[in-house]
Amino acid sequence: MKYDVIVIGGGPAGVISAVTARKYYGDKKILLIKSIEKGVIPCGIPYMFTTLEKPEDNAMGNMPLEKNNIELKVDEVIGIDREKKQVQTKGKEILEYEKLILAMGSDPIMPPIDGIEKKGVYPIQKEMDYLKNLKTEIQKARDIVIIGGGFIGIEFADELSLLKDTNITVVEFLPEILDNSFDNEFSKLAREKIDEKGINIVTGKKVVKFNGGEKVESVSLSDNTEIPCQVVILGIGASPNAGIASKAGLDIGKSRGILVDEYLRTYSDTDIFAVGDCAEKKDFFTRKRIPIMLASTACAEARIAGANLFELKVVRENKGTIATYSTKIDSLTLGSAGLTEQTAIKEGFEIVVGNAEGVDKHPGVLPDANKVKVKLIFSKQSGILLGGQVAGGDSAGEIVNIIGLALQKTTTLTELETLQIATHPKLTAAPTMYPLITAAQDALSKYGK
Amino acid sequence: MKYDVIVIGGGPAGVISAVTARKYYGDKKILLIKSIEKGVIPCGIPYMFTTLEKPEDNAMGNMPLEKNNIELKVDEVIGIDREKKQVQTKGKEILEYEKLILAMGSDPIMPPIDGIEKKGVYPIQKEMDYLKNLKTEIQKARDIVIIGGGFIGIEFADELSLLKDTNITVVEFLPEILDNSFDNEFSKLAREKIDEKGINIVTGKKVVKFNGGEKVESVSLSDNTEIPCQVVILGIGASPNAGIASKAGLDIGKSRGILVDEYLRTYSDTDIFAVGDCAEKKDFFTRKRIPIMLASTACAEARIAGANLFELKVVRENKGTIATYSTKIDSLTLGSAGLTEQTAIKEGFEIVVGNAEGVDKHPGVLPDANKVKVKLIFSKQSGILLGGQVAGGDSAGEIVNIIGLALQKTTTLTELETLQIATHPKLTAAPTMYPLITAAQDALSKYGK
């Protein structure tokens, strides 16, 4: 069978690639092949255990594909023949493509720790039945250990702390949780919330062994302490799923992701594109590769790839990836975009930092007002925004997108300081004290010194 | 007495001008003169009647002035002698300035309607004691009529509808409420909410007479209907308070605001600046004067004026004002930035419009998810964003600021379509369906047609 476009992967990167391709190329014959029949929305996984009424509420449906006249095949691609422009599947099909989009995602990292193969140790797989089973096991467990204090680990911890009579422990080998995305004063806010909720946090220690018989019964840490557990969740990151790309001779980067150009074409073969977790990413400012694996990043890439399959429709400058995230821990929202202060310094930028604290309503005595804390990092000489972090109520989830847009549009300190904004008592900080503006002013005040 | 800087006006424009001046010019002697001793935060006024526990919670304090070593005088300026560089006050003081900032704000418009002088008819004054008295009268009233279905009128209506056993009627002479800032499909959402709350709305009719004895007892409308009322609130806009500027020979624009350049210097005298409601504004895109009177706009101007008093520190391009607002009606948030579709067409722009609907959490079945509706208006040939509107939950209050920044940074359809964003299940729409992106895509899909 011959297709104009074949997309491998049914996650957000694959689906959005296919849907975008359809938008731009109405007549093309498009096929999406996915290996997981019943997938889930990746970012919603932590909330399948208590917040959502039933795990099925987080199902990744096929509607966008059906609506856009995209053929769907549940099968696993096991090889790519670039010369013949064919893919072979486990189901023994040979399918021809004119353009191929690789959106195979990533696989959870399984560190070589003694006993990791025991029952009860769960990497996070994006598969409905697997996660439904995990939910059952979680409900039976009295003690749960989460390994990894990044976003996923912390979101799982927050969610599982809603279960009564379950002890939750997060083990993070870095000195702070959320250490890659936030400076310490922000990760401390997260830690305070986690502490309040009665979740145990162990930082600066590694898991060295999973103990028990067939089933895990406890984990041993690097300081010889032992934590009992019936369920272990591994939230320590993922590795690009680039095996078939590598086998097909496509260049793979040092992050193990597939090397791509600004249009998401693979370096080795311009008829093959790679998007999302399986593709290597470059940082917007440092130009170095960064291990960002986010559905939102994947979607942005997929939109560019889908548009540029047969013609370069969307001119893509060498912009790179802004690491931009948000998370919610209990009532606390944290967001980060671009470089943190610690990363900026490590990467050799001369910077000036602005901080602001305020409230997200005005006057601050209004019901449900939350504290808001903003930090902005600027390149000292050029005055260009390099990154920002925000902690606050729910609206911080969009404030971080203001910072993200400012980064993508190369915005200066002065532009932020004189920004025109919409403010409202029940929705935002006061116009006199809007935290993005006051943080820019704080940075400015440091220039004289 | 001689000052380096005199600021006339104690509202947000005045205070932020003075505070910014202090930031940039540490040694200067700065005086702020205000005629109202106990002012209020303007945007908080509607919420002084039920939401805030006590009216004093919305007081405009003097702390920012004290902290920044700015002298304060409660007095009324009655004249400016530009030759001698002096101002005269009602309290018979003569004060010399080197730089003068006019931040006198605006006065409520009092239309020449028969009976408007009656007791019980309240224009909105930004004065604590006046508003405390209004609160008492409101609490005693059984029937309240609000004239004007713009932001202020609608916010008052929403707030006063929380009072039990009070009939609220809003009278708007335009065919829709919020008609200046939103296209119909958005103002209709507002109207639905208002209807749900049991507030009466009368549109397309004018008030022609206030009836009663010394005190108002009813209003007569242009269709001869009569609405009983013990309190009338006038929310029909304000007029620049530029009397002393005009008397001093400063040029006044057709909007009756003081004419200023990009640095907020008056056209007539570069030692005199004018900011906020008393200064004329130009629209960002049409370059025409627009009657925008918002604290947030005033603050943005004040920051530019304060910085540029003695030296031009902040280079200011001829950007003009983005009309950007947000409001909340019950649980519905509405925001607008830039041109609406109707305004863009009226002004002669060739446009393409993109619409999107989604939810502000993902999956949409998460508790407290709100529908989000976004509309973006682009210049057809250049692809540049001209305006946007959003309706949704609380986070729409910051989504409109993403649109506002995109306008100020001249952002194209393609840039928005491939925007990198932070998304989170509990905080935003899904990365696959983020409404600013899907609205841009919708606009794009219309190009072929």
C-alpha cells in the first residue's frame, strides 16, 4: 500500500503532525500507525488516580484522526527502508511513503538498580490498561515510593496524597525537587506545599536497591535507610525512542534523539521528519541540546513539520526550544520558561535578575487572592529576557505563557517595564503592581549598582 | 517653595509617575498634590458594595509615596503659570516646578437629562466618603437603575445582584452591552450571565428623565416606559479633567484630553507631561484618538513619563494605546485587546478572523473546567495580529495579556500558530488544542477560500 504521508506514533506529536498535514495538504493520503491501541493523554496521567472520576476520562481518542480523514493502523513499525521508502510492521505489512514523520515518543528510563524487575515497580507507560492496573495496585498499597522529584514525581505525589491512609515518599537524588526547572526559592515553595500535605521527601539520596521477593517490599537508599513500599513509581525521565531511526541509518544526537533541522526534517533524509520526544532539541538561547520532553513542545514541532512536509510553508528561523512548563501542587501553581538563574550563570550569561511579589487580585483582601512571586532573568548588556519563573494561583499557568511569548519575541527589560496590560480586581494584580512589570523594574534598579 | 518635580493627581497615574520619577532620579525633590484626601483604587470601586468586607479595603494608601520619599500635599491646583513655572493652589500656595506632571484624571459625564440633579442620582466619584454614603443608600434601596452597560455598569450590576430583594436594571442605549469592546458573540455571553442572575437589561433605549421630588423615584426611557428606583448609578463614561491645562494654554485634543507626544510630554510645553485619563490617547493600529480610560493604561504611560522627565531614558516608539480590558461577570471572564472585528472593519482593515472554542483544563472533564472561547483578528495580507477577545474562566484574565503582548510585539498568524506554550491539565487547555493556537489555525484555514 502506498501513502503520501505516514506518521509513526499516536501521541500528541503524531496526531498533531497528521492533523496539520491534512490542513495544509487536503488531497494527500495520510496514514498514522500507532503501537498502543488505547493510549492516554500524557500530561493527564497523574490525575487518573484520584482527581478524574475514571481513568477513561484521560483516554486519547481517535476523533481528531477520523474527523481529518487520516487512516489509522494499530501495529508496530519495526523497520524503515529509506531506499525503497517503505516501512515494515510487526504485522508483516510493507507500506510505502513519500514523506515519513517519526513521532515515536520516549521510553521511561529504567536505571540499572538491583531488583528493578520486581513486581510492584512501575515505570510510567502511556497505556490505558497498564495505568488502570496501576490504579488498582495503588489503591491496595499502604506505602508508595515515588522515585524522582521532577514534575511527574511531584504531581503523582500531590495526587496520591489525596488517598487516605497511604504513606507517600518521594526520593530525589538532587538536593532539591524540581531542580532542573526552578531556582531554589521557587522549588522551596513547592517543597513547603508537599510538606504541608504530609508527603515525605528525601533529597540528595539515591535508591540503591529494591528489596523483597517476587514483589517489591522496600527500597534501600544510599544512606542505608530503608523505606517500606508495596508500589514504586519511577518518575526519573525518559529516553528518546529512536531505535528504528538509528537502525535505518538516521543520525542520532548525543541526547539519543534523532537529529533534525529547523523544519524538523532529519539531518540525514529530508523526506523523513522527526518530532516530539524522539527528536533532539536545541535550547533557544544557549543553542545546546536540551532534554526537553513535553507534549506542548511536541505539538509546536508537529505543527511546523506538518506544514512543511511537501513545501516550506512556514518559514522557521533557528529558534530552538524554550523550556516552558507549569505544574500545580495542591493550590500552588509554578511555572518556568526559558533559563533559570542557575542555568543562565552556568551557561556563562552575564545577567541581571528582577524579583517581584504581589497578589493575583486587587485589593489583596479580595476573597481567594493568592500570593504571586515572579522572577525574571535578563541578559545584562542587551537587556533581553532570558527566562522567568512564577509561583501563584491558577492564573500563573497563563502568566508563564506571557513570559514564554516574551522570550519567543525577544523582549527587553524596557518593553516589559512599560507593558500595557489588562487588569481587573478579581482576575489580576493591580495595574500599579503587576508582577511582570515590577520584576522588570526591580531588574532595572540594579543597573546602577 | 521649589520642587524639581510636581505631580498633580493622586490616582494611579499620579502615584506611578511620582514613584517612577523617584526610581530614575534619586536626588530630585518630588511633590504630589492631590485634591481628594481619601481616595480609592478605581478598578475596585464596584466591589466595595458587597464583595469586599468593608469599603476601606479598597482605600488608595499613601505608602508608596512615603516609601519613595515623595512629599504629599492635599490641596487643589487651580492654575498653572507656565512662564514662571509655578502652580497655584486653592489653599493659596504658590509652588515652583522644574518638571510638571498632570495626572488629574477624569470626571464622570453628567448628561443633560431632565432631573439629573435629584438626590439619589450618583455619578461614580473616586472618593471614600462619597462611596461609603453610596453604599448606605444602595443597601436601603429596593430598586436600583444603572445607566450604562459598559464595564463599570455591568460590574456594578453583577456586584449589586448579590444583594437580596433588590431589583437591578441596566439601561444601555447601544443595541448590546459591552458594545465598544467586544463583538456580539462575546457580549451575548455576558448578557446571558446577566440574565441568569436576574438583572434586568434594557438595551437600545435612552433615559430621558429622572422623575420624583427632591429625590429620584423613577426614570423614564425613550420608549415611554418608566422604571421605579431609589438609587441611580451613572456609568456612562468620563471626560478628561483638563480644565487647568486648557486655562494654561496647553493644547487640548478633540477628545478633550491634553495633547501629548510619545514621551507623554505635552505638545505645547516639554516641561509639562500629561498622563492617564486627562491625556489624549492614540490607537495602536488606527493611529486615531481613542477614549480609553483605564488605570492600566494610565500606569503604562506614567512609567514612561516618570522615566523620561529629565533625560530621555526609555526610547519610546510611536506605539499608541492598545485598548485592553478584562472583566468578570459572575463566573464568566471576558477580555479584549486591540481591535474588535467590528472596529477593524469599520476602520477599513482587510482582515481574516480565527475562532476557537475549548476548555481551560484537560481533559475537559476535570473538576472546575470552564469553556474558553477565543477570537483573533489578523490583517489579511501582513498576517499581523490586530486584536483578540477571550471568554472563559479566571485564567482568561491573563490570556488576554498574552494577546496584548502579541499585539505590542507585532506578532503574526504563523508565529501564533507555532507558539511554544506551557500547558498543564489543571491550569490550561491541552497542548493539542490551546485556543490561541487553534484560533490562529482557524484564521489560516480561511486563506485558501
